[in-house]
Amino acid sequence: MLLVRRRVVLALNAFVEIVIWQVPEPVPPSHHPFKYRLAYVVDGRCVLRYDNERGKGDHRHIGSNESPYPFSTPERLMADFHADIKRWNDEHRDS
């Protein structure tokens, strides 16, 4: 069941896309009933993405780096995603 599907424009050159489903069975190797894809796109390039996919589980991409993500709740997922957006913007302010 689709819980959230949202695209929010944050600036002329940046938007976030958030999609979260509640699924009847966890997506292995995840152990929770959610499937998600959260992306931050700047200048047409995805610079930050959180997702879980079969075989990989919960993880995030920051630029070209990928690392495991310790999923706990959808609310914590959103808070972490927004914190990473703020951090990315702070680090790339003068770019």
C-alpha cells in the first residue's frame, strides 16, 4: 500500500522525491514492512538517495558513496534524510 508519494521543489534547481510503501512482507534482507525511495536532486543530478532493495537492504547514497542505513521507523528515515539534505547544502553552499 502506498503511504507517501511526494515531489517537493526546494529551489529552482533542486527537488526532493519521497516514495514510501507498506509491504506485506519485508524486502530481504530488510526486516521491516516498508519499501522506500527518497531522493534529493540538484541541477538534474541525484546527489542523495535513501532506498532499500532486494539483496541490498537499507542503504543510502551520498554522491557516489554508498553505505548501510540503520532503518528504525519511517519518521526517523525522514528526519535523517532531511538532516543529510541540510548537511549536503551546507557543504556545497559555495559550489
